[in-house]
Amino acid sequence: MRHKIIAGNWKMNNDREETKTLINSLNSLSFPQDLRVMVAPSYIHLSDAVEMVKDSNLEVLAQNMHFLNNGAFTGEVSVKMLKSIDVNKVILGHSERRIYYNENDDSLKEKIKIALENNFEIIFCFGEQLSDRKNGKHFDVIEDQLSVPLFHLQSSNWKNIILAYEPVWAIGTGETATPNQVQEIHSFIRTLITNKYSLALANSISIIYGGSVKSNNSQEIFSKQDVDGGLIGGASLDFKEFVKIIESI
């Protein structure tokens, strides 16, 4: 079901006390019923976070997970481990994972498979490099990034998928795609899904935007017809700034 969504990806930031302070502050807020607010702390703080949000509308998700339940994979975290602490949502495909850890469409397909088998909800990230956009290849790149990991799924699986368009050239750079550029891509994605599945399915999926979203640009971006919210990085670490973004949708 299509929702308005604001998700904070805290990446490798915030120690335990900083995490608890920020979650406590967010727990004090009341969100509209049609808005979902999520946060993704680091792995070691997920258990604290889940416990802290039990009586609030705030939702917790993991930043990544492996495609196997267990094994000799030093430093990795499995779906089984996440389930054991009541985490059932995960970010997959973030550009930082693709760039620094060589994740690709095939490995992401495996991660999506095990996530769906365990009834996880997925925020799936994708987006082009600056060179792709300058060379006019951004539509082809985005279609490829969606096709292998996702377009083999049954229609019923899509209820667990949230799409997050994040142009790599706009992540942590201070550069932001214009609202019209964001709308153009989001509309293109809905067309792809319509052609592969149906218009009804395409219109039921939440598609959010990430890439240097701040309170001074969020309202204009979120006002676009096919933009259902944002995956927020650095700005989500600042409580006041994050609240302004939440209130702008």
C-alpha cells in the first residue's frame, strides 16, 4: 500500500547514548496517520531502538543484511539475527554498499529473496552516477538496476517493497536533483512497473527520494505527484532539521 514515508539512514554515526537521545526525542512527536517515520541505526543499537519504539509510531530498520542465514562471513549480519531482535525491515542496495562493498544486481537479488521469504519490508535503493546522467544513460541504468533484482517477483511480493531513488552524484555531496528531475525519474519508474505488471500495482508502491535532502528543499521535492517521501542521510542526525523535513511532507 502506498504511504508517505520519511526514513532516516543514520549510517555509521551515533554512539549508544546519542542513538537513544535521538530516538527519545522522536518518540515525543505525534505523526499523521498517513505518514510512516523510520530510522536505521547501526547494528549494535538496533535492539535498544526496537525496545524504545514499542509504544510509539516510530519504526526501526536495519541498514543492510547478508543473503545467507549463517556462515563464515566475518562482520556480516543475517536475517535470522535481525528477526531474533524483532527487526523486520531493511535497506538494501544503497550506493555506498554498491561502491565500497561491490554489491551488484545479482547479490541484491539474493538478499531480496531471503528478505521476502522472511516477510521483511525492504527499502530498495538505486540511482545513476553523474557520468550516466551526463551521457544520457540514466534511464537505462535505472531500468537495469530494477530489472534483475526485482522484475522477476510476483505481484504479491511488491507489498513489501519501497523504492528509493538516490542519484549517486547527489548523496552526501550537497548537490540535489531538481524537483522536476526527481519527478521525471519517479514517473519513469511507475511506467516501468506498469508495463511489467499493471497500473494498479505501480500506483500502489511508495517511491521515495534520497540525495542531500534538507529542510530547505524537502517541501518542493515532496510536493511532486510521484514522490512519496524521502530517505534522509546526514540531515536525519540533527533532530530539529529532521523534524522540519518530516513536517514538510
